[in-house]
Amino acid sequence: MKRYYVFLVSILLLALLIIWIGPQKMWDVIKTANIWLILLAVGIHLFVVWIRSLRWGYIINQPWEFKKNFIVKTIGLFAGNFTPMRSGGEVLNAVAGKKINGITLSEGLSAGLTERFFDGAIGAILLLICACLLPKVRIIAIMGGLASFGLLAIIYLINWREDTSIWIYNRVHFIVRFLPISEEVVENLYNKFTEGLRSMIEYTKTFSSFKNLTVVFVLTAASWLLECVRLYIVFAAFNVEISFVAIIIIFLLANIIGIVSALPGGIGSIELSLTGLFVLFGVSSAVGGSIAMVDRLASFWVVSALGIIFASYYAKDILDEIKGYTIGLKSSKQD
């Protein structure tokens, strides 16, 4: 039931934004937008997804499997869009990667955490650079950058440090032991998770050469900057001028707020924070709210629709994989 309450909060926040601005007022502004520039923004975002799929393919050593990588990445983004803090994205990405790319679950989780690490690194670096250029939001930008670095430290300890990763899981497993679960399942759970963590970290370390990490860094930076270009194009569609540096700060801060809010995909919290930050930079609330809604439509909802289509097509395979894993937990250890 809790997940439905979370979605209800998201819908309520969106409704409050629309009511605050006024539905008719927002619609009047949206009607003035240049449809061709909006379509260009959609195209840019799909190109961003393609770059992210190329990054995924590079990490799992399948860079030329463009179709498979795009499908897997879109399914992962869809899952992340509808789970708190986008936590489900890496998991479903790994499961879909196992069925479609033919990789192991550990390799998929390693790739997903590596992607998130570099996403956070680029976000933190851009925020701190922009904080030096825009005094108006310097404190907020620095706080956002430091929060991103904190997340990076946690991901590093889990994805690159075996001793720390196992230590963290042991703390979690201590709690699991008190749940109403059979002793056999608890033991199998421990064995599977610790074995999986070791395999994941081994793959991460094998991949982590200077050349490979540099390529991932460049692809990540390109995808983040293109997302900012997309938002800049949406501003142009409404004939509103704003500096690109301001766009970068607004986009990154809104995404951090969306993650911290723990709402699925930041629905509601990102739209509200985007609007508030737009107003802070001199854009009227009606125009700012309209830009926020249209940008989310061109990015979040377009990819979510594609993700639903792909996930539906591969649903049986993905569910069979998850079912097989849960059955494996219930079966006694035989090897």
C-alpha cells in the first residue's frame, strides 16, 4: 500500500503546481510553444538515451550491440523512473541485460553501479564549477555537489571495495535473520549475495583501467550536457532567454531534489523544483511551470512510454529470471 501513497503524493504535487499556476493560464502558455523545437528536444533526449546505451554496452564489452543495448537501457530507465530514488533502475537493468545481452547478473549490477558513480561524479563537478560562476545559488549548488560526493563514496565502497561491501551486507543480513524467513532461505540468501558481491567487484576491478574509465567519463559528460541542451531548447521553444550555466545548475539541482525526495522518478518534486528555480532566475511562474511540464514530457514520459513497450515485450523472460532467482533462494544449497 505504501507505494500507492507515494504515487498519490506525486500526483498531489503535480496537481498543486497546476492549481497554483492555473490550468487555463498554463495551457495558454503551452500553446505558444514552437512544436518543432519541442520535437527537437525529444530527439535530443532519445540521442541521450542512445549515448547511455552505448556507455552500458562499452562497460559490458558489447559496444556494437546497439539495438540490444538501447532496449536494455530503456527498460532500466523506465524501472528507475517509477521507483524511489531510481533504485530499481540498476536491478532491472542487470536482469534485462542477463536475458538480452547474455551477461551475468553480477556484471550487470557492476555496470549499473559504475554508471551511477560517473553520473554522480559529473553532476558534482558541474555543480561546483557553476557555483563559482553564479553567486545567486552558490550555497545550494555547493550543498548539492557535496551531497553528490557523499553518494559517490558509498557507491565506491560497494562497487570497488570487497571488504567494505561485504561488511555493509553483513550489517543488513544481521537484521534479515530476525525476519519471519526460514533458516535455509536466510543461509541461501547470504551465500548468493556474498558470492554475487564478490563477482560484481571482481568484474568492476577488471574493467577499471584508465582507458575504460576515461571513455565512460566522456560518454557520461556528453549525456549530461546534452540533457542540459535539451532543456535549453525547450526554453527556446517558449522564446525565453536564459544562460546555459543557469540551465546546468537548475537541471542538476532539480534532479538531486528529485532523488532526495524519494518519490518515484521525482514525479512532482522535480516539476516543482524546476519551476521554483526558474522563478529564481527571473522566469514567470506560468512560463516556468509550463516549461517544466513540457520538458518532463519530452524526456521522462517519452522514455517511460518506450520502456513500457520494451518491458512488456520481454516481461515473460524478465519475470522468469526473477522467479528463478527466488526459487533458488528456497532450494537447499547443493553445490
